Amino acid sequence: MGKSVIQYYNAYDEEARLFRDYGHQIEWRTTMHYFGKVIPPGSRIFDGCAGTGRYAFQLAAEGHRVAASDLVPSYVEKMLLKQEKNPILKDIFVGDICEPNHYGDGYFDVVLCMGAFYHLEETMRDRAMEQCLRLLKKEGILVLTYINLMGALPLYLAPGLENVEEIAEGYERRCFEEPFVYLLPEEMEELAQRHGLKILHHLTSDGNPYLRGEAFAGAKEEDFEKYMELHLKICENRNAVGGGLHGLVFLARK
């Protein structure tokens, strides 16, 4: 991860992303639902790609002991401002998930790497995994997110297929738009296998990307709640994972 990633996020409103509309809230609601299912009460958690701290502060509010870090200095500044008003995080610092930090081996019950894989090539993904696993207790839980290549591909097609050659090239390169890297669900599972990890849950946190449009426009809250019930029933289905935009994986050592 480098300067282009920082430049991108400096110009992006990450604070509002998960609450922009119903279509984006699916990711937040699904992730928090699975956190509640999987993470033991009172866990020591490292959020290594914390952004502006949406998940970190919520997890701390629920009684977990949370340290938060991000590559983007402006996002860390936002977390520090939040901390001044609501001092519930144990630590906040600028850091790269691929590099060692000041915590010792096996310090955390849970490590969140939720965002780095949106930008890392294969060698760096392995490096990030090594650092995450160094921080994690033997019986701990590692949480990864990624952007699914198959879910993203149709989003970049131009009307009339005018850019189909670019899309085909992007598929081969795993990149349609800098600084993003897109992965397949099976590639994430192969990564887990390579690092001696078992999959506890592998799901799509938000489902089909087209649902962010007209399907939710003007929806009533009670109907959205019914949709969320359906989504949580099907989000681990292999077909749903294959077509979803954002993937979410919970891992543990074998």
C-alpha cells in the first residue's frame, strides 16, 4: 500500500459510506451481526484497517478492548477527535497492516484486516497475513474482507459495451480502477489454506451490487428489515458469495 491509496482515501468520505443508504447499510448490519455471533465477549481486538473507526468504536462500546490503526493519517486524526469526546479505544495510531507494530506476538484475541486486501498484490497479501497471524493468539479469530472480482466486473461495463476490451484486460489484471485489486472467493480460500487456517464463515456482506440502486429507493424501514432477514439467511450461500460485491471471511488456525 502506498501514496496512491492514501491520496484516494483523503478524497473519499469513508465516515459516511456505510450509512449512505439502505444498500450500503447491508454491509454494516451484516458485519456487526457476524461479529456478535463469532467474537467472544470482552475480546482484545486489533482493527488494523480501521478507517475512521466505525467498527472500532462500536465494538469498544459493546465491551471489547479495541486498538485501532489505519494507513491514512487523516482517518487516524478523525479517530483521535472521536476519542476526545468518547475515550473508549485503548490505542489509536497510524500503521501499515503489512508492517510490524508495537504489539507483541499473540497479543490479540481477534485481528480485523478489513480493507487492506482491496489494494494488495499477492506477495503483500501474504505479508499482511503473516503480520496479522503474528499478533493473533493461537486460538484467536482473523477477519478479512475483499472485493469480489465477479461482483465488481459488471459495474465497470460502459453502455453499449464500448469498453469491453478494457474490462477483459482488467479481469486478467484483477484491476478495473486504481488503486483497487479484485479477488475471487476461491482465491481467498486458497490464501487461508496456504496459511494453515480454517474457514469459520465465508459470506457476502452486501450481496449483489445492483441492489444499491432502484431496489431500495423509497423502501419502507419495515421492508428493509424483512430484506435484512432474507440476506442473513442466504449470505453464506456459495451462489450469493460468488455474485456479491464485498466478501467477509472469518478464520481460525486449524
